[in-house]
Amino acid sequence: GRSKLFKDRFEGEYQGPRLIVLSWIRFTMRTPHWYPLVETPAYVMLVTLILLPTVVTVPIYVQMIGISTLVIFLGSARAVHKFISQKAGDKSVEPREVIKRGSVFRFPIIASCTLICLFLAFKYLPKQIVSFCLTFGSLSMATFNAALMYSALIAESKIAPKKFTDSIPKLKNWVEISPMDILCVLGVIPVAAWYWYKKHWLPNNVLSTSLALTSVEAMALADFQSAAILLCGLFFYDIFWVFGSTKVFGDNVMVSVAKQFDGPIKLVFPRFLRAGPSDQSMLGLGDIVIPGFFIALILRYDAERFQKRLKYSEKPIFFYTVIVFYFLGLASTYLALLLFHAAQPALLYLVPACLLSVLVLAAVLGELKDLFMYAESEGEASKKEDGSEEKKKKAEGNNSMEGANESKKTK
């Protein structure tokens, strides 16, 4: 039955690269459903990878590739949960921040201006004041996001009673906050204080992974074309600021800012137990969050394919493909780091890996046009409900007007 499933469309074309792609599709179609059974083990693996270097020496490539891939996997899964709920008209789900086409074009320019300002601030202003402001701001943001994420996980797992996870009624008019939110904030503050005073890699990674995970979940790209434009723009942005900025500014702007910016906006990987700052490698959250936006979009595209009952839509084959190639792209980044003994722009390897893998798969499946034209329309059910309510109100208004006119006539 499965051989017929694949041969009815590609009869006689099992040659070269197409054979490789079709073999990959066949493999993914035979895998068990990951959703949502694998999410809990993925959380366990993520926590283990973060904590393990405190007791044993873990190779840097295992930490870097493992943590980054798991964060994107879990962030994408949480994003697709929210997307499906919103399409079904669930008003209890918080709306996502959608990154539209105009913002995508401005993003590399704004990021470049911000990077230059930070570089000049560290160079010409008192370093202690600049570091204090940046660390305080980024630490506050990471602490808040971490608390919200842990509170959401506890609410979803239903470990705590419902009265602890529901919003406090007396505060609903001002802010929606639950007792669990307050407890999680109080629980995360010691972690933030530990980082503030010690600048240790462990609290940094706890807060950074939480920030990356909530970012991938809460923000979304509007359509595939916007996603492709964003990736291509940041591809050249990353290359210039890592390789080309030295000739213009006399220093590697990206590396200089990353080393001087003390805040949970990067992952830090110790080479061995009790490693100092000079014995650590780092990966910026942008190399996780930006591909994460794209990969989360691809998973939502898989969900759309499943709803439309397209061919080979029983499993999220596009998501499987892009997550594997993100893994390989990050491995290539680390390999280049070892070969050239110099900082590498991770997006140089990640963007082609993610973008080309999806395009090739779509070409083989004959879905290039569908992929290029894919745009999300969330909240359709809620829009329909709103539209029906408006129609009811208009109908009631018309009936009342007719009644008033009739009463005037009788008078």
C-alpha cells in the first residue's frame, strides 16, 4: 500500500536527488506521531542538557546543537498549539505578535543600527554605566518571560489547582495575573540575582532558553514570502557584521558587542567543569529565534496541509525536514569554527540549510506554488462569530426601526 502511495505520483522518476528526497519522505511517513507525546521527553532532555555540564564535562557541540534544536522544537510545538486554538475561535488564548511584511524589510536595518549604537556606546561611553543599563534591561525581560513560561507549563500540566492558575478576579479590571504567575516570578528572581552577581553560565542559560522559547511561541511570521525575505536579509546582515565590519570599523563589531554585553541574550557553553569566561563558547539567541520563527511557520504549514488532506500530509514532513537541516546547519557552523579558529556567522549556514531544504521538498511534491502563497489567517472562527454578532445587532436595529415606523403610521 505504501509503495503504491509513492509510485502513483512519481512513477519512473526514482533517480538521483529525487530518489533521496522520496526516500526521506517514505522514512518520515513511517515515523510515529510525535505530537504531542514527544513534548514531555523533549522538556526533560532540555533541562538535562542545561544542568548536565555542572556535574560532568559535556562537549560544546552537544550542548550547542542539542539545546538550540530542542528550544526550536518545543517553541514550534507550542506555537502550533496556539495557532490551532486561535483558528478554532478559542478566545482564552493570548493573540500572537505577527511580524508583517513591512517589519521584515526594516528588521535588518534596525538590527544594524542597534548593533552600531551598542558598539559605539561600549567604545566611547563609561563601560560600567552601559553594562549596567543593558544587563538590567535584558535581565528584567528574561526574568519576566521565564516566569510566564513556567506558569504556563504548570497550568497546562494541571499540577496545581485551577484557582492558582486562573486570573485573580479582583485584579481583572487592571491586569490579568494569577497566583501562579506571582509565585513563578518570586521563584525566578533568585536565578536572576544569581546571574546579576556571579555572571555564571547556568542562570544565564536558564533565562536565555526561556526567553528564546517564549519568543518562538509568542511571535509569528505572517506568510512564507515574509519569512524568506527575513532569512535572506539577516543572512547578509550576519555575514557583513562578522566578516566585513573589521575593514570598516577596525574591529569585529558583532563579536565585540557579544563579548561585552553581559545579559541573558546568548547561550554560554563551558568547555569543562568550573570553566572561566575564557574557556566558554557562546551562541546568540538570534541564531535560535530567527530560524525558530521560520521553522514554526513551516510546522503551521504542515498543520494546514493536514487540514486540507493533501497528499503525504499525515505527518509533518516539512517540519521534520527543516528541523533536521537546522541541526545539520548548526553542526556545520561548529565544524567551521574548529577549522578556521574564528567566529562564524551562524546564519551563513543556517539560512541555506533551512530555506533550501523546504524549497527542494516542495518542488519534489509539486507544492512550490502553495508554499510561496502560504499566508496565515488565524482566528477565522472568531471572526465569523464577530461577523454573525454584528449581523444580529444590525437585524435587531432594523427591526426596532421598522417597529418605530409602524407605530408612527398608526398614530
